Amino acid sequence: MSQHRTAFGVVSFTLCVALVGFSTQNASRATQDAARARDTTKFVVHGDHIRPGGIALRDSTAMRNPFEGDKNAIELGSKLFISYNCVDCHGADGSGAMGPALMDGRWHFGGSAAEVYESIAQGRPDGMPAWGGLLDKNSIWRLVSYVRSLEKGKDVATENFTGKTVERTGH
Amino acid sequence: MITALGFRLSAFAAIGSVLLAACGKQTSATADSAGSVAQVRGASIAFPRSGSADEWPMPGGDYSNSRYSELAQITPANATRLRAAWTFSTGVLRGHEGQPLVVDKTMYLVTPYPNVSYAIDLTTEGQPLKWKFRPENAQAAQGLACCDVVNRGASLANGALFYNLLDGHTVAVDAATGVQRWKTQMGDLQRGETITMAPIVAKGKVLVGSSGGEMGVRGWIAALDAASGKQLWRAYNLGPDKDVKAGTRFKPFYSQDRGTDIAMTSWPGESWKIGGGAAWGWFSYDPDLNLVFYGTSNPGPWNVAHRTGDNKWSASILARDVDTGELVWAFQVTPHDMWDYDAVNENILVNLPFDGAPRKVMVHFDRNGFAYTIDRATGQVLLAKPYVPMNWSTGVDLATGRPNVNPEKRTNAAPKVKNICPSLEGGKNQQPAAFSPATGWFYVPTNNLCMDWESREVSYIAGTPYIGASAPEMGGPGGYKGEFIAWDATTGRKAWGIKEPYPVWGGALATAGGVVFYGTLDGWFKAVDAINGKVLWKFKVGSGVVGNPVTYKGPDGKQYVAVYSGIGGDMGLLIAGDVAANLPYDVRERGSTLPELAKWTSWGGMLFVFSLDEK
């Protein structure tokens, strides 16, 4: 890993040398870009992120649910789940309806608190609305608490038609 | 030995009949047992297709929606020789409702979202593609479709293939080249409007209607110029007369359907603006009366506390002038619907002997469980009889056309109302029936399901569901969940029925050869004797059938029967247990309705084509 980093450093150095000839305007933009790259609030660390060149998102910070472990937040989230019509898309108890189930441990866009927050706030391209405009942060976090409480386990077993449930082994 | 076995089977059948009769009493909906209903002589398709019987140019085969073909090579005598001739994968694994078209030795297919279309050359061995068209189609539409991302097919006219995209557009694709001629935005995704229905083309106009009855839309139909894609008129199903196009020509048959702005005043406040009443089903066209007929969806939300009144024109059948969109008559099938009984099912235009005289009628098998025979010039109900087990109503009053509602089965009768039949899937849903002039009977794929109901509070948020109830379903009385029946629409009696373990969610095809075809949710495609309902042949296709068979004559002179295999749609996707195992749908609450279905089929997306083998 350290070898990779060294190699990357060389590439960066070369790039910086190449940039020297650019105008100050471009240089200041590069500074801004660098600052932006350190803007930790913009990133959510996904467990299955591919790291090109083996380099992790160094400056990112996992978003934390301020209501983690707060049972009251789950209760309030369950009410929001109904009053914002989440229930008619995702089904009672997150059993799935128009939209995907939320209880089966199969998350399209990740099941960590930060990932679920991102899905609710920003929406998802297959039709999940972006709720960030309508709901405040604390409401979204309470929904996160509720939604994550629905999960019945990772990859809930499918039927095998012998009367027993089995561990899901993949699709 | 054979005799003894035969006797035992008869004995079983007799016991079964007694049991069924007992069940019939408790549901009040009974049909006559097989064998006692005579064929209907002198019945005819109102507007048989004008083109060649060798083709299948529009969704229902003709403007009457008869789904009948004059082709007669396949008969009860030779149907056992049916074999798979060729197959084609559509590349999409969602519910394949709808049907292929065949025109000019070419077959045309439209897939569920992303609504790819294919033109297949039938003249060359191996059935090569002439073209494949991939439309731009907003990804977000998938999350706004209530009941799977289905498409019910295309129409072919003026050298173009016309169909709707889930994201609310209508497209015209050149039939020869696969090049898009035009594309027009008709629906607004931000308000939950998608389009799933199959358009028809009449007098150079493409007639389309909206989906989204569960999303708080305000339903409409529109006519587009087939040549340019320009909208010629749009008529709303709810709202003031001006928007509904109810003017001097509007003459509803029943007095309760008359009144200025009745499609607005039969709603509280401005609730008509988000009241549903979409038009996602099958359209019919009467060239003599110059009328297009269609049904409208449920009112929204399901929770009736939000909408006192009749809620017109939700759950209604409407007749409009094709040229202007003017409303000519309307009949509300289920006033103030509280069971999600959309009236979008097909209206089959036929001429039937009625009380000794020929009568120009339409026959409509409604979600609410009644089969209606209606005068298509006036909207008068001539006959309405239950065609499936039901308990929500004791019958339709022919003086008013209104159903008499069993007060115990009102969904607001108690916080939890138990055992309402039929369920919200209806006695029949989108799966279209067929009509044969040879027998005069209708061939109807039906459901036998009941439901419990619990309403809850709901508020309208644009672009999200507007429902406010849950309604878990279970099998209906009699121990079967679907039945394929033959129906006499002059008397309202069942001639025969084939009981199925699952709701029959695929459509029917009737042919002059005396063979009727349909497919099942558990993946059987069946050929049946039109006269006695005997299953002549069946074939297990790759995935459950929710599409509609068609028949055509190939360039080699042989009769072919084609059908989609690909489980999905509301019944297939939402209730199919593990069928959608690769989607996160298999742990849903309603999976218990069809718990064993996943044992018999899995998701797919294939066209199957059958013909008689050479022997």
C-alpha cells in the first residue's frame, strides 16, 4: 500500500509541475478544488466503495445519526414513515410495495445510517423522491432510525419449499 | 378398472359441486353449472376487423376489442399437435402484460420499462430483427408506477408503431425503419402520472389515457394527430364541465349522472383535483357512433373519509366523440367506490339478441364482480350479473344502474372490515376477455380473491402515493383463486368454467377454429375447446403468463399463436411470494396470498410462438 501511495505522490508531483505554467486564476481554482476535496461533509463512506489505485477517501468522515440508540427517535420515525406516505411505497413495516422492501437486508444503495440518510435526502434515480427539500435533518435522521430498525437480518432467507427457511446463498 | 375410476371421479365431482353450491349460498354470487347454457345464436362482433385475418394490427385485434380471429387451422381435433415453433427473449424481466402485433409479415413487440420495441422479420428462418428501438425514458418513472412497470402494447397504423412510455410520453416509430417519427410528453411525472395503456388509432388520431390512480392524479384521455404527434384534444375525467368536455351533447342515461359540473360537485371542495379517475385500460371505438369508449380508475385516496359524494367520473364508463373529445354519455359503475374497484376493464362491442331483438351493446366485466351488458348508444344497463363470488353487493338496480351495497362490507363500516369479496384486484383486472361469434359467448379470465380492509390517515404530497388503506387479500370461497369462464351476456349465466389455483391474470383469445387460448400465473399456456371448456393441450412456458395471446398466419401459410411469458403486474409482482426473488419483494406482507406460486414459476421475459407440427 505504501508503495502505491509513493507512486501516486510521484504522479501528483508531476501534475503540480505541469500546473506551474498555468495562470494564477487556474492556480486559485486548484486551491479551491483542493479545499472542496477536503470538505468532509459531502462524502458518505460506503462499505463497498472501490478505491481506484488503492487509495481510500482519506478526508471523508462518516455522517453520524444524532439519534443513534434513541428508541424515541424510532417511534417518531415510524409516524413520519406513515405521514409522508413512505408506507404506501415501501409497504407496512417496510415489507415492500411499489418501492423496495426495507426489511430484507438487501440494500440497493447501502444500509448504513449515512447511506440511508443519503437515499432519503437526495433521492435515488429509480424513483425515490429527494426528501431533503421537504424534511429537516432531524426528521430524516429519525426516519433513518426507524428504517434501520426494520431490518430482520442480512439477506433474509428465501423459501426452499421444504417448509424450512435457509440462508440465502446468492441469486 | 377404468369404469371404477371414472365412477370415483364422478363421485368426487358431485361432492365438489355440493361444496361449491354451499359456498355459493354464502356469497350470493352463483353461476349456473356447466351444460345448461345454450350458445347464443345471432350474436356478432359489432365491428370486425377490416383488414386481413392473417394479421393482428391493434391491441384487441379490432376496434370492438373482441380478441377473435377468423383463422381456423387449429381445431379441437388437432390442437394436441401444437408445438413451440420459436421463441424470443425481450431482455426485460418484469411483468409482460399486453400482446405482440403482426402486420405485413413483421411482428412488433414492446417490452415493460424501459419500453424497448422490436420488429421481427417473419419471412426468414431464425426470425431476425429488422430493428430495435430504445426510447429515452426517465428512470424515475419506475418508482411512480403502482403495479409493476408494465406496458400493455402498441397499435400499428399509417406505417408507424404507436405506444406509450412509462415516463408519460407517447411515441411514433416508423414501422419500416425503427426511426422515431415523433415523441410527445403527455403526462407529468412530478405529479405521479405514468402511462401503461395500449393506445388505439382511430381516424388518424392516437387515443391515450393516463395512469396513476394511486398517486393523486387527475385522470384524462387525449387524442394526438398520428402524423405530427400534436395534441388535438384532452378531456379530464374529473372537474368542471369545461375540462370534462360535458356540453350540450352530454346525455347520461340515469338521472343521478346528470347535472352541471357534476364531476366537480360530486367531490368535497377541490378534492377532484387529486381524485384519481385515470384511464389506464383498454379503449374501444364505434365508427358508426363515432365514439371512443373507456373506463376510469378508482377514486383517490382509497380512504373514503377524504371524499364524500359519488366522486364522478371515477369508476365509470365514458363515451366521447373521437373528433372533439366531447362527452356523449357516462355511467358510473361503482358510485363512491370504497373498494378500489376501477372500471377500466375492456368494453367489448357486440350485437346481441336481447329480448328477441338484436341490440347494439357493449359487454364489460367490472372489477366490482358484475358483468354488465350495456346499450352502447345510450349507456343504459340492460343486464348486470355477478360473474365471480361476491358479497359487497346484493345486485344492481336496473332502474338506476346503481349497485345495492351490503352495509357490512362498506370499508368504513368498522375500523377493520373483514372478508370483502371480490378483493381490490377485482373479479377481473386488466386481463382482457375475448368474444366468439361462433358460440356467442365471452371467454373471461377471472380472479377469486377476498380482502380485509383497514383505512388510515393520508395526506397528499405530489409525486408520492395517495392511498390511505391497507387491504390484505386471501383466496375466495371454493378453494380456488381463479377461473377461466365462458359467459352468456344475454342471460348473465356462466356456460362453463375451468378452475385455476391462481388468479387468471393473462387475457383470452378466441378463434374460428373453435379453440380458445389463455395463459396462467403458474406458467401454463392452454388451448381449450370453446364449446365445452375441455383443455385440449397445455404447455409449460418459462415464466407465468400475464399477457394476451394473439394469432396470425405466417408467410408459410401456417397459423401461429403467440403469447408473452413474464410474470408481473399487480398480482404477479406484488403478491408472487419469492417469484421476484432478485428484487427485494419476496418478504412483503401480501406474499401470503399466493404462498406456493414461487414453486411453479420464476420471473422471465420471453415471447413463445406455437403452431401445429407437420405430422
